[in-house]
Amino acid sequence: MRISRNDPRGRARWTGRRQAAHHGFQRGEHQVKIGIIGAGNIGGALVRRLTALGHDVSVANSRGPETLADLAAETGAKPVLFTEAARGAEVVVVTIPQAKVAGLPEGLLDEAAEGVAVIDTGNYYPRERDGRIDEIEDGGLTESRWVANQLGHTVVKVFNGIYAQHLQDKGVPAGTEGRIALPVAGDDAAAKAKVLALVEELGFDAYDAGGLDESWRQQPNTPSYGADASLETLPKLLAEASPKRTPEFTA
């Protein structure tokens, strides 16, 4: 996924509290099978970080596995077709332009592991990339609620408000001063717990940002978006967010 000056990626939520990473995912305790759909900036950063942590990563893009040979050689990730990315996966990351989610193959998640956690990293850019999506513009759906409806599966929203390079390079051990906090929003408690733990393992403070219908607080052009906020600051920024879409993020 490209990064524009309007696409920083990084926020959190006004209530809740980060959960400790004791749900699995500690390095060396449990290798997780992860499918990543999209190999742009955010997808590529996640491939690099997650393989470095020892996870079993498959990655797909719209151009085919052969175009991922360099990334596979660099990281050890397995390049696959879109239709194969979720096969057996405990976590599936969807990190493609918002408008293209509607064109993903039917049954994409049919062969995923039971209880799969599906992560949505996306943002809606109607003017510069995606065009108009009526359900978001007129129906008042959050961006990730719309994604969940397209996939026919609940999602967890995270990694949408942090720059890809920061996601790749700025993870640090828990307790480090200035550690970046990331908001994690979702309705499925078990899926969200998996994702909170994964965020912690990647080197960020995971902040429970509430349900999916609250995820507008971390959408583009909100105070926490791209702020690289700390765990102490993030709740305040989320509380300051407005659900009203600004003109530059309206079709």
C-alpha cells in the first residue's frame, strides 16, 4: 500500500487498556501461520518483521507470486496466489487499497484456521485513490466495517495510521521510553486478543481501541493518525476525534 502525505498510519482509543502479550505470540513460544494479502509498503514491512520474529508467513499480491521473488528471497516468506494466502492461517492481514477489497475472490477465508483473526490495515482515500464508496459516504459505515461486510468476516483494524518505515524500524522492547502505541479496534474479543499480542511482539504498545464501530477514531485526518503517540498520549488523541468526515476525505 502506498504512503502519501495523507497516509501516515498510527492511532489508538479513548477507553480501554492495552493487554499484555500473554495470549501467545511471544517469540519462540508459538510460531504463527500468517497470510498477508498485499505486498505494498505496509504489507512488505509486516512480511519483514514477522518473518524476522520466526513466524510462518505467506504473502500474495495482485500481480502473482513470481513478482514476489525478491521479497521471498530476502525474508523467507512464501509467495502464493491470493486464493492461497489464507490457507491454514491463524492470522490473515488484508493490506490493499480500500476499493480493491470488493474485488477479492469469494471464499478467500474458507481455508483459514478455525478462529482466524483477520486484520484490516486499510484507509479510504476517495479523492486520491479509491473513488466514492456509497456505504461509507452515505451509510455512515466505518471504513473497517465496510471491509468486514465485503469479506463476510469480522476484522480487527490496526496498522492503518503508522508510516510503513516506522512499522518496520521503530518497534522497541516493552518499557522503552517513547514506545509507539497502536490502536486495535474490533468486535471479536478472541481475535482482538491475538492481534493485541502480535502488536506487542512487534515492539509497540497495543491499545484496545474498542469495537469496530469506534474505529473511526483512528481513521485518516483524526488527531492520532500518524502521530506515533505514546500509550499515555494516545487515549487523549482518540477522545478528541470527530466522526464527521472532513472535505478532503469525502468524495
